[in-house]
Amino acid sequence: MKKAILVGALAWAMAVPPPLHGAEAASERSAIPEDLADAWDRLQRALQDWGSQLRERFGSSDSRDDRPVISEILNAKEYLGLSPEQVRKLEQLRDDFQRQSIRKEADRRILELDIAALLDQQPVDVSKVEAKIREVEKLRADLRVARVHAIEQAKGVLTAEQRKKFYSSHGRTARPSRAGENPSASEPERSSR
């Protein structure tokens, strides 16, 4: 019991800083709120970034269509009757897209750090921040386009019967080509991915 009290008292004594006197106290009081505000801003940005990543991955209403289609096809290779050559091509497409995705995600995260650094400067150079934000969004758009290309290439590896079997078993609908037309407002935005 005495040992626990002694350890508790030592921990409390080490955790509580000694009182500051004069100029030290004034400078320390003014630095803490600024440091805390900076730390709070960084924490908020990190949480927003993580939240948007989670929403992109799990929470959006169209997340069903954002599932990894090529991986799903490979998981159903016996059911679909894929040949070893088809499996090899699909694995190559998946791996190539994953490499590209990892690179773009790393580039995006670096740009987010650049944006945070620009926002920490006073005054904020809005034109530089805007340019960086546009770069981030271009990376996201490029990745979405690359995903569509990879999925279309993967669909090209399958036979018509395998595609039909995959879509019917995975609750997906293959949207017929509309020759450049936009979908009507009443038509749900679903992809044949």
C-alpha cells in the first residue's frame, strides 16, 4: 500500500510542472494557447481526411458500385469457369491498378500536406492553395478514370456468358450502351462495374 502511494505521489509530482515566475510565466501562458490551437487545427484536418477516406471507402450511397470488381471476379473464378489465362490477365489488371492507386494516393497525401503547410502561413496565398486543391481533385479524377478503364479491360477478358453469370450472381446490372446519351433524371446512377 505504501509503495502504491509513493508511486502515485511521484507520478503526480512529475506530471505537474513547477510554477513559473515573471517573464517565463507570461511567455509560457501566451505560447500554450497558440500551440494548442495549431495542434487542434492539425488534428481536425487529419480527422477530416480520415473521415473522407472512410466515406469514400465504406459510406457513400454508391459504395456498392465501388467494390473491387476485378477481385470479386477472381474470387468467383471457379463459379465463372475462368481459364488459367483469364485468371492471369485479371490478376495483372488488378495488380497494375493497385500499383497506380497506391502511387496516386501517396501523391494525394503529399499534396494534402502541402495544402496544410500553405494554410499555416499568414497570410494564406489562396491562389497556391487553390492550385494544390485542383491537383488533388485531378488525381482523384484520374484514378476514377483508370478504374473504369481497368474494369472495362477486365470485362473484355470474360466471355459474354461469364459476364452474364457474374452480374446476375452479384446483384449487378449490366447497363446497355447508350451511344453517348446521358441517363435520364429518373434513371438511377448505377454502373456496370
